[in-house]
Amino acid sequence: MTPELAASSAKWSVCEIDNAWSTHPTTLRRARELELTGWAYYVAGRAGVLGDDVRPETVAAAIGVISVDAVRAGWNAARKVGPGEVAASRLAECARWGDERLSPLPGVERLVDLAEAVVEAADAVGMPLLAAGRAVPVPDGGAGARAAVFVHLLREHRAGALLLAVRSCGLSPVEAVIAGPDGESEALAFGWQPPFPARLPLMRRYHFAEALADRIAGQAYAVLAVEQRQQVVRLLNEAAALARA
């Protein structure tokens, strides 16, 4: 298994695991306890690692696929708590979920070792959310907590790689969202306003961007031996099955 193929094979499991904890009712309940909407919790939860004094326009540029107006609404709402505190709270929820759901996974400690190696090997140039998130200490918890946190960082790594790739392929942020798996529904959720560009003419460039993102993300998986790449993909698939259950 090549590094590029490992990155491609891991991406859906990484996304599924990261989506599972971030949309879990307990995670969203924590947003309500902070008197924040789920949207403010998401925006500041991801980008609060950049610091409290960052402008919304900078946050929008770092996330890349959400409209500036939508980012501004979430970021400004989170200021009453502090984006950095929101990010710490959300990461703690990630770790808590990981302890509950991923600890029973046979080989969870091995998943931690392999995922951490990939995260540490990743070149974060052009990926500010990965760079800042990687510098944050992992919350207290067991192997399941650490596994969930490192998978979250793998998700930020993939998101950063795809953002670099779609821009390199000449796609604007809204074009990339339209051409992606959820199309107009995701564009609306991310604050973009119609009329939207036609999806079909964008698909070829988007698929090329996905392949380029596999290559960019795959550079980090080169730190692993072939057998280790196969193992981390298998463990991620098993972790995703646990998250799904």
C-alpha cells in the first residue's frame, strides 16, 4: 500500500469517526451549556485553536469552505465565551466520546501510535488549523480519548490538503462545495447563497483535486512502513464501525 493509497483509503473512516463525536447529543449539549448554538460551537470549536483575537475573515480563510458571513456569525457569537475556551471544550468532548466509544476497540493503543506518527509527520504549511490544533495538549483520558483526538487531527489534515488541492485546481470555495458529495445542501448549510454554479462542469476538476489531496495527505503516511499503513487503515475502518454502532 503506497502512502497515497493509504491516505485515500483512510479518508472516509476518518470523516465518519470525526462526524460521530462532533454531532453526538452529548457534544451538542455542551454547546447549550455554554449558551451557544451548534453553529457557533462548531466554528469556534474548530478555529478557536488559532486564538481569541483572530478576525472572522482570517477564520474563514483558514476553514476555507464556509462563507465569511456564516463564519462571522458563529465566531462573534462565541466571543462571549471565548473561542479558545470553546475549542478546548469541544476537544474535551472529543476525548470523552473517544473514551466511551473507542476504548473497546482491539488494538486501540496501536491506532494511537500509528495515527500520532502520521499527525506528527504531516507538513502543516498552508494548514493553519492542523498546525494550531497539533500544538494543543491532548485532554486527559485513556487510549480511546487519544485515538479520537488524533483522528480529529487527521481530519483537519485531510481538510487542509483538500483545500490546497481545490484551490490549485482553480475551484473557488463555493464551487468546491457544490462539486462535493453533498452539493447544494452543504453550500446552504455553509452560508452560501444561490444562484449556485452548475455542478456537472465542476466535477472533473473536483475529482482531480481529490486525487491531488490524496497525494498531499499521503506524504505524511510515508512515515509508516507498508504493513503499518495497512494496519492503520484497518484499525480506522474498525473504529468507524464502532462509531457507527
